[in-house]
Amino acid sequence: MAGRRRWTSDEILDTAAELLRTADAESFSVRKLAAALGTDSSSLYRHFRSKTDLLRAVADRVLVAAMEGHRPEGDWRQRIHALALRLREAFGQQPELAAIWGRYASGGTGARLVMEELLQALRASGLPDEDIPAHYHRLVILIAALLSAEAGVSSLTPEEYAQGTELFRVSVLGADPADYPALSHFARALQPLGADRPAAFESILSSHLDHIAATLP
């Protein structure tokens, strides 16, 4: 009788990434992954200690892919801007993994590559070394939050997005001026969540980089 096939870590992560294209971290399970591979959960735990470890490893592969072939160019601002856009593009192809990265983080090769580039760019800015860790931490939180927010909108079906847009329109334009004077005043200028996301991403990131620049010696 032939023995059960032994799956490699890369094959397991490939299948997990495929399952996560149509599911979120909450509905994803090692049991479902094992079923997709035609094996049992215990065989997967030889590669990954837990579901969280597995999810971190899947997200880290996106970071590795984003950093592949990356060559830093320009000044510190341009380097951080380019890095953020690379991450946005990479996670844009697998939005569910953006939310996973924002929630579980990662400690693999991809994470180290991103950390190294961010820290080098911040050092190139002229910031004192003692100030760099705090700025690094805020930048990572900002980028992860922006990517996770985009992921939430990107994963909606066209029908769900249309329903949300209509709900926003009714809620905003139908607000009673007596109860919501500011909302009524700005109602026609407000946009629903997800509108013009690329411009919002770049504007928020640029504002934060302006803040860092203002603190330079």
C-alpha cells in the first residue's frame, strides 16, 4: 500500500494562499486546508505549529515577493514611498492577506527585508538614531492600516459595494439638518469609503512623511 504523500511547506503555503483568495482568516482553518490537500491536520502541524503561524508564513511570502528585485533609489522619502507602493501592489492582488498581515504581522524573511529598508531610509533622513524606532513603528502601523482598509473594500463583491454605496448616499443625504448640521452641510462633498483609494493612500502617506520631515534637525 502506497504511503500518504508528504507535502512540502511551499506546497502547503501555495494551497493556503489559494484558499485565502476567497475566504478570510476567521473562516480559514487547518482542517479545511488539510482537506484541500487530501491529508489530515496532524501532517500540517509538522510544518507549522498553529493556524496563526501558517497565516503569518502566507503573508510573509507576499512581502518576499514585493521585495524581490527591489533596488532602493532616491532620497529617504522616495524610498519609503516606493516601498509602500510595492506593498500596496503586492497585497492588492491578494487583499485577504493584507488584513492577515495587519492582524498577525510576520517574522520571516519578507518582514526582515521590509524592516531593513524602512530603517535604512529613516537613517538616511538624518533622524537621530534614538528617534528612528518610534518613527519606524508609526510608519508600519500606518501602512498596515491603509492596506487592511483597502483590503476590506477590495474583497467586497460588486453587489455588496453597490449596496454599501447606496446606503451611504441615503444615510448622508437624508440626514436631518436639525440633528446633524455638519453632516448636512458637507453631505454632497463626502465620498463613500473606498472612493478614490489610490489618491487617499498617497495623500495620507505623504502627510505622514511631511510630519517626519518637520522633525528633522
